[in-house]
Amino acid sequence: MLKNKKSFKIISMPKELSKTYNPKEVEDKIYQLWEKSGYFNPDNLPAASSIKQQVSSYTIVVPPPNVTGSLHMGHALNAAIQDILIRKKRMEGYKTLWLPGTDHAGIATQNVVEKELKKQNVSRHDLGREKFLEKVWEWKEKYGGIILNQFKKLGCSMDWSRVRFTMDEQYQKAVNEAFLRYYKKGWLYKAERVINWCVRCQTSLSDLELEYKEERSKLWHIKYPLLNEKGFIIVATTRPETMLGDSAIAVNPKDKRYKNLIGKKVLLPIQNREIPIIADEEIDMEFGTGAVKLTPAHDLLDARIGEKHKLPVYKVIGPLGKMAPEAGQLCAGLKVLECREKVMVELKNQNLIEKEEDYNHNVAVCYRCNGVIEPQPSLQWFLKMNELAKLAIKAVKSGEVKFHPKNWEKIYFSWLENIRDWNVSRQIWWGHKIPLEGETDVLDTWFSSALWPFATLGWPDKTKDLKEFYPTQVISTARDIINLWVARMIFSGLEFTGQKPFSDVIIHGTILTKDGKRMSKSLGTGIDPMILIEKYGADATRFGLIWQAMGNQDIHWDENAVIAGKKFANKVWNVARFILMNKPSQINTDSNADTRGKNIGENQRGNPSKSAFDEDKEFIKKLNTTKKQVSKQVDTYEFGQALHSLYDFVWHEFADKYIESSKGRNDEEVKIVLNNALLEVIKMLHPFMPHLTEEIYQNLPNKNKEFLMIEKW
RNA sequence: GCGCGGUUAGCUCAGUGGUAGAGCGUUUCAUUGACAUUGAAAAGGUCAGAAGUUCGAUCCUUCUACCGCGCACCA
């Protein structure tokens, strides 16, 4: 083989490039070179002289994945997006920080460790709080870093010297400080309220931590006998068992059907309690019979109306999801559904069921365990939201913080404008303990992640990092945590630092299966990005993700895009190989030169003709247009479009047209153009496909910089 | 119930007020020196449906249908 190639061998080339691009041989090696270089750390980057001091840093804090997690497609897409921004800005001369880290993820992690223990038939209560927490820390040390290593496999240029964890000592300090500052302002208070209680996790949850699941159920119409007169008032309910805790019947004051009943009393069946019929405007006349049973202890609306009318509260369901003593002898101790059956039997016996109809409704479930939510009164910590919500609304209304795409602002505003005080205490063990004496509760995990952009940089201390890298520029995430996380970061940042935590919020699309269904591990519809990397390489995987990331729409995942990425990587590789290994002058000594020359015109052998110069000019123009376009598209967060532009140019303009026609030429000009274009192309492509382009750069005979990573954009 | 997004080639998706585009797939042809992970070409679309604005609508407006999602006080 070598013999055949002898005449083409170029002495100046340090080594031969393989015929095809082989990511496995390249990616880990290149990543190690980058890491060793120290350039992921902005302290080691030369400050750009051309850029003014106040904008010279560019920071993204990574949305900290849960320590329970392993990388899924959403993480991979988000990481690719952030790495593109970071790498481009680094090449543009900014002191670029991409700060990595993980979230302790209170309930999620506690549940995982509890499950582990259950295999050995041990509960957390068997161990006790202290021992259990030791176990969680052990678990975190063992598995918590997996996802960070997966980021490395993707090629993420994160500053590993600044890894943070939401339970680090410094971070705990930040959380305590935040709590105390809110407390001193009088915004944190303790109160007994009806909250969302997860029976399985044994903790309260905020309104945002609920999901809704459709349930096929019945709507039962139950007769409540009027007191001291004949007749009934009929109420419709999906939860007959809660009648044991009823303290009134409510109707709309405008409802003619019930006008003459308002103020009268009924005898609550089974409990034989006298309860009033009251009027409240919040009652929907259209629904059911227009008359509602009120159970102030176990329903949020009922609780509100109950408070208004000063109704007594009967706690008939206990925290374990079993009927409490107040439910009465008949049902106390039963599970909720057992109680429901018992109540139904009893009501049938008393002939108090008017009818039942099929009814589908949504029931609230826990976002961590899918368990049943039982609203119930509980003593909890709440954070007043009025002022904070105002801050957050103003920041976006004024344009200080921008959403991309903009329409996600609606979701943000609609939540903040109708906000209720935030229940921030959780009755679990894994988390930040509430400061103050005698507290056993911990804080909502989102309370601490709300501080992420500044707590990771050293707040509340006045650190050099905080000064240099805060406010950050961009936060990139999926839509499901706009309010859970993004909104809370915005008001926390404004409240504690007086500055917005970031300027731009990128909401990328969700990756779905090809049929448009949710990717989920348990359904077996998920795809492991690590398998894609193994099969096609990290650059091809990134290509596949970004190729499909058009207009922030949801992505119907198609693995063909990754295959296209692998082919493209090879194409780019071979463009480089052609330019670096087979100089046009040498090729042209070959006798085929005549026929090649014919492809591009009459007069293009030997010296460049006029038309060849025109061709160069035209090509250079297209190159410059592409440069501008790609740069603009990345700056406006149109990542998919940017990659398509690049792909088109590289493959169809550079390779198919210019390189093909260059084969018939033997002038200095064409060599210069080819070499320059190659350098420009790998620069532009570097943020998207960093390993491939860096490997090519490392093979350039004369490079300006140690790494393409720090080349000038 | 309110709101948001989508509907363009067989599949996944771009796009524009004036002959409709890409990747993959399909068909035909080509090719010993960058690359078969290739090149040249072809077939394939009433741009969901209807009405309106306009000289002209796939694009703007309204309505309808279907799909997806969010929110709600889903008794």
C-alpha cells in the first residue's frame, strides 16, 4: 500500500491521517489534553484586550443534575447547547466560565436510598436520622459523580476546579443566610394550613411539585337529609369518604334551586352531625347538583371557603393515608379506599345514594413517587411571595431578563401573578436543616437550587468569583422547571444580590420518541446518550441533537440525524486530509490533471486563469457570509439553523464545488484559499463538534495557538 | 373551562407575500489517489380543511378538524 502512495508522500507532514475519522481514538485523548491545558478554567485564559473590562467574562452555571440521575437525552441536548455558547465565547476572547455541579435533590435522593435499604428490609426509621444520612452521603459519593463524567464524555468544557454541590459547606452557609435574611424581613412564617401531603414520601409538597393523572372514577350523588323537615339536599362528590369530615354544604347565592335552603341545616349521615347550608360565590352552579359538601381539612378550596365562613375543621384522614379517630368508630383506622367502600355500603343501606355516574377526573400525585396526595392541615414554614413575585415579574417585563423563545414568559407571568405563599419546609431527612432551634424539617430542595447562580460563586461572601462572574449570562433548561427553578432563581438573585442572576433564559425543546411520546426509562422509550456516543462518537451525537434542535420545538427523535453527524464528521475529516496530505501541486503532476481540468472549464490548469480567481473570490465571499450567518445564529440561540448553515457550506460549497474544482489547479492562490478555508471551517465547527475539529487542528503543520479551543473566532 | 404550540416529500423537519427546501429513504448512473461514511442526477408535495384580505396566500386574518402541552376552585 505504501508503495503505491510513495509518489504522493509529503515529507513535511508529521504523520498520516487515517482514511476515516475514528472518534474512539480521538475523543478521550483530546479531552484529556484540554483538561490538562487548564483552559476550561477562565483564570488561565488570557484576558482579551479588545473587550471592555465589564463584559469580559461570560458565565453559564449548568442546571445541576440530581445526584440520582444519569445522563438522559435532555441533559445531552442542554449540555451541547451550553457548550456551543461557551466554546464560541471562549474563542471570541471572553473569560469563559461554565460551572458544573450537582443537586442533592432532597426527596428524589432520599427515595432512592430508601429503596436500596428496602432490599435489605431496612427502613430509614430502623437506622435513625443520623445513620440514614450517613448512608445517603455514602450513596452520593459513590454514584453522585456519574453524570459529571458523562458530561466529560460529551466533550463539555466545564471548569472542573469549580464543581459545586448544593450541600457543600459553603453552599449550606448560603442557604442558611438566605433563610435568615427572609426571616428577618418577616417573610418567613410558620402556620397550620391545608397543604399537599404525599402519603408515600411523608412530606408536604409545594403546588408546583404535583402532577396530575387522569383517573376513571365515579361521581356519586348523595342525599343529605334536611334537619327537622322532609326532603334532602343532594351533593355530587368523587370522594364520599371525606363526608365524615364535612362541616357544611355550600351553594351559590344566585342559585334559585337552593335559595330557600340557605341558612338551614342538614344532618350529616353516619356522623349524625348537624351542619349548615351556606352560600358562597365560588361555587359553580353548573357542576354536579350545584351543591357542594365542604371538607375544610382535606381540600384546598374547601379549606379556603371554610376559613371565610369560620367552619370547624375535622381531620378525618391521618398522615399515613388512614382514617383518623375523628372519622368515627365505623371507619377509624381504615385506609382511605376501604373507608370509601364502607361509607358507600352504609349510605346504600340508608338509601341515601341518588345515583352514580362515570366520571373522569385528574387526581394530584407526587412528582417524585407518583403517590397519592392527601391535602391536609399541617404546621409548615411558608415564604411570603408577594414582594418576591413583583421583583421577578418586573425583571422580565422590563426586558432585563429575556426568555427565548419569548412565549414562555406567559407561563412565568401566569404563575407569578397568581402566586400563593411557598411552603418551603419538608418532612424528610435529606436536605438543608431549617435553622432555628428544635426544627427537624428540612428545606424544599428548590429553595437551595434557587440560589445556584450566586451561591456557587461564593455568596454570601464577597468573593472574587462573585465579582468577576456574576451576574451570569445564560441559563438553559427545559420548560418544565420554568417556575420551579428559573422564576425562583430570578427573585432570589434580585433579592439577595440586587442583580438579575442571568440575562437570557433559553428554553429548549423536549426530546420525544419518534411517535411524539415521552421518553421514559420505565416505559423503555428512553435512549441512553452514552450508547449513541459509543456507537457514533460524541461529536456525531452532539450533531444529531443540535441538527434536530430547530426553533426550540420539541424534537421527535430520529437516530438518522446522528448517523448524518457521523458521516459529516468523516467528510470534514477527509476535507482536512485532502488539504493537508495531498497538495494540489503534487496531485497535478499526475496525468489525470487534464481530465480533471475539464470539469471546471477550459483554461484552468497550471496558472490560475481569470475565472479561477473569480471562483476564489466567490468562494471566499460565501465563506464570509457563512461565518457571519453562523455567528449570528448562535448568538440568537438558533443552534439547529446554525448547524444546517455550516453543514451546507462545508459539504456542498467547500467540498463538492471548491475542492473539486481546485483539483485542476496548480497555483499558490488555491493552496492559500484551501488552507485558510480549512482553518475557518474548523473554527466555526469547533463549538458544535469539538473533538473532531481539535484533532484536525492538532495536525495542522503550523498553528497559531496551542489549541483550537482558544483560537480566535 | 382558559391558554400555548404543531399540522409542508414515504420518515424527521426547515422556509418564504411572487417557479416549494434539507437530512434520511427510494430509483438511475459514475468512480483506482480526500471521503463508498463518496459524486452526479431523478422521482416524490392542492404546504390539514374552509372562508377572508391581496394583483397574487403555504406564509397575514378568522373559523373548523386532528395531535401535543400548560394552567384551573377538575367538588
